[in-house]
Amino acid sequence: MVLSNSFLTEWANRFNKARLKRSHNITYGKGVFIGFSVFCEGNNSFERNNTVLGSHIGFASYLGAGSIIQKTKIGRYTSIGPNVKCVFGKHPTDTFVSTHPAFFSKRGQSGFTFVDEQKFEEYEKPKDEEGKYSILIGNDVWVGANVTILDGVSIGDGAVIASNALVNKDVDPYTIVGGVPAKPIKKRFNDEIIQFLLNLEWWNKPNEWISSNAHLFSDISSFYKEMKDE
């Protein structure tokens, strides 16, 4: 039965990936698993050994090798580095005598529990209006290698997460953060430019617009001068 279920799961995964490849121009490395509840906007890339479950992947966003993404909504043109992980669930660390779930959870993770009602919220509530996703990663975000993102975190548009960071709090748009836990290092641009980019939302423009203006993307000053009156 186990072998049969394993075979069916692998067959379903291959079918799902082939469907997405044809309809949304998706590319895959070896060992990629894409759940049926994953929505891809198109032109996405998944490198080897990616696992993606219950998530939304925006247009042109991609995942580096070994990344595991769950219950996450990712915006457009976002770059996820290798070995990025989403971590769900938490334990009490202040008032409770023990951090073991037997003292606060009804789920019986060890096969038993001492409580008959939930005494501590183990998981964050969904962050989106539809109630599907517990982690939100914006548009044009760069998440470096080996980053861990905790349940309930929102990462703003244009943010940069340095390699090896542990993100346990929300990250403001166009802010570079790093460290364990992650803390702000600096903003990518001044406040005027950041507000201009957030208002422009270039990632939502038609592909024709982006293509015709791509030559300006190498210089924020030129881009701002050209687009500020749009």
C-alpha cells in the first residue's frame, strides 16, 4: 500500500508539473514537487529539490535549489535563493513552565496531552484576505540563500533579505535586513523614491510596458525622471 501510494503521488506530481509547464511556461530542475493547490502566474522557475505546497507564485518569480515553500503568497518578479525555508508553529517561552506541547496543545503531538482545551495559539492566522496564506512575500523581493522565514511574517515590496537571516518580524518595503533575528540594515532608496515605486507598481504593468522601459531599470535616477509624471 505504501509503495502504491508513493507511486500515485509521484505520478500525480509529474502530471501536475507537465500541466503547468504547458499552460504557464514553468521550468523545473530534478526532484521538484509542486502541490496541486499551488497557483503559478507564469514564467516561473523551480530549481532542483524544491517543494512548494499551498502557495501562490507571482509572474516571473523563481526559487533556488532546495527551497521549501508552504502556505506562502509570493509576488511578481521575486527572487528566492537556495535553501530558503518557511517554518510554521511556535511554542510559549515566557509564562509557561514547559515549552512542550503536551501542556498547551490539544493535538497530542507525542500521542497524549494534559489539556482539554487549547491554551496557546501554535500557528499564526492567515495574512491574506482569502485566508489561505500565513506568509506574504511582496513583489520584486530578493531573498538570499539559507534564509528562514517564520509563520505570520510579511515582507514588503522591493525588500532584500540577506543570506542566512532568520526573519521573525515584518519587513518594510525596499528595506534590506539581515542577521539572526533579522534587523534593518538600510533602505534601498530614499523615502521619495520608495513612495514613487510603491505608487507606480511597475510589476503590475503589462509586459509590453515593462519590455519597452527595461533599458531604464539599470539606473533608478533615470527611471524616476522618466516615470515620475506617469
